[in-house]
Amino acid sequence: MENKNKEVFSIFDLMEQYGHEQLIFNYDKATGLKAIIGLHDTTLGPALGGCRMWNYETEQDAIMDVLRLSKGMTYKCAVSNVVHGGGKTVIIGDPQKDKSDELFQALGMYVEMLKGRFYTGTDVGTVGMDFVSAAKQSKYLVGLPEEYGGSGNSAIITAYGVWKAMKATAKEVFGTDSLKGLTVAIQGVGKVGQNLVKHLLDEKANIIITDIFEDNVKKVLMEFSDVKAVHPEEIYSVSCDIFSPNALGAIINDDTIPQFKCKAIVGAANNVLAEERHGDRLHEMGILYAPDYVANAGGLIQVADELQSYNKDRAFKNASLIYHTIEEIFTISKEHNIPSYKAADMLVDNRIEKIRQIKSKFTGI
């Protein structure tokens, strides 16, 4: 297969590089569905991960996205202590124009064919009602609206987990987990960001926000008069204690790092390090980074709880443990003098290997 730069790449080489078990291509002629399911590692249990719908420029972009995201889900599941491995679905298409009830029914059919190896639900470009359609063909779905038997809006618990991660990070940097008086710059005030604002205001933090969607900013400013706003391109260089990315990925990069005037980075956005070396650079600069797949794991914890018959109190209790996981990661980072993202990966790899050894034992027939 060739990419847009005419460079040949091998799908199997990529699967070996990322450590994947399966990459499944699904096409439905009747609805035009083009979907890829990536199953990364099922050591801990059936794969779990959302379904992203995006108008990818090339098929290679879609393949790379599903490989990267599904591997990230393995790490997020492991660090959250849920009994699931990592998986992800991507649908190639415009979520504003290409959705239909039948298209998601077709997706449900393909998920059903995996017979429980993979559970999926909402992600970027998809909403709960899409999976109400998919549920007509499959029972291996999570994140449906409450009125359809699901656990509802996961943005609330995701923001709660980010808040807990932020408190643990503040304790490490400032000596106390109180956020009172600290200045937090929030990039992205969509569903998660808006809920995070509420937690921070309750603690009397100072908040600066931005969003590429002006309506999101207006909504927050109308509800909370103490919040300040800046243009999207200015958020990286504002003077703050904590920078909180809650929108785009890859925003910690060669262009943004020189602009940062913060002491810590904690947010809900996925894959914020453009490359691992950018995590190394933050470490060298003394900017403490709370690994994103730990800080934003609340939503995963909620949908995983659905598979045990959802209990809201239990889900929030488990999400509160993000605080202690972040503390553990910072301890590993200091003990080994390594960046926090490497410490998080070390914690996950050790956990997966221990479970692999536990499962290797013969339990009888």
C-alpha cells in the first residue's frame, strides 16, 4: 500500500511495530460503511474502545489512527484496572453528512461478528444515538443514552477524573492538592472542558479558556462571569500554573513547547504529545506532565462499569483512584529519573505482564 507521499508501507509491519493482534476491514455496499476495527492486546480481557467517525484524507491516515488509538486503549484499560484490552473503531466518512441509521446497523453487524472480542461506543464524531442504531444488530455496545439502558453522558465523569489528576499533580508541584488561587488555562471547553470549569471554580481557581468554536466560549462566559477568554492561538503562551488541553491531540510539539509558561500539564485530550521526545523535553524543562491516558480515563471507567450492570457510585469511586495512580506514576518517575510518560508506560507494561503470567496457569477442565 502507498501513502500520499508515495512511500510504500506494510500493514503487517505496522501491526508488529504497534503490537496488534487483529486489524479488521469492514465494507458494506448497501450503506457505504467503510470501517476499520483494531484489536491491540486482549491479555486483560475483551477489547474495549470507542468508535471515531472522521473524514480522513487517506486510507493510510485511517489505518494509522486506529492503530495508534487502539494501542492507547490497552494502556488506558490497564492503568485503570479494568478487565479489558484495547480496541478502537474508525469509520471513514463525514459525521455531518454521511451518518444514517442503516450505516450504524451495518457497523453493529460487524461488531457482533466478533462475538464479544470487542465492545465499542462513542468517540469523536459519534454520539449515543448512533449506537442505539448499532444496538439493533449487536449487544456488544456501551455508552448508550440512559433512556436506552446505557450510563449516559461520560463527559461528566471524565472531567471529574481530570480534576482528580490535576489535584494530584498540584500536590506534587506546589506541595498541596488545593487548586485555590492557581491559574489554569483550559484549551477546549466542549462537554468535558465545561464540566472541568465547574470543578475548578468550586475550588476558587483562576481560569482562562479558549476554544476554536466560539459558541462554546460564549456559553461558558455567560454562565461564569469570573472566567477569562483568549484567542485559540494565544492559549499556549498565557502565564499560568497548569495548562489543560481538552480538545486536540499532538498539541505538545516543537512549535508550542517554547511558548509554555506553566509548571504542569493536565487535561482530557488524547495523544497530546506529538512525539515521545516532546515528553522528554517537558521533563528537561521541569514541566510536570500528567499522562493523558491516565488523566482522561474516567469515561472508560464508566463504560467498563456498564458491563457489570452500571453503578454510578462505583464508577465514580473507581474514577477517584486516578488521583492515586497519578501519584504512583510521579513516584516511579522520580525513582528512575525518567519522564512521567515513560513511568506510566512502565507501570502499565508491568501490570499487563503480571496478568499474563496469572492467566498462564492451568485452572482445570
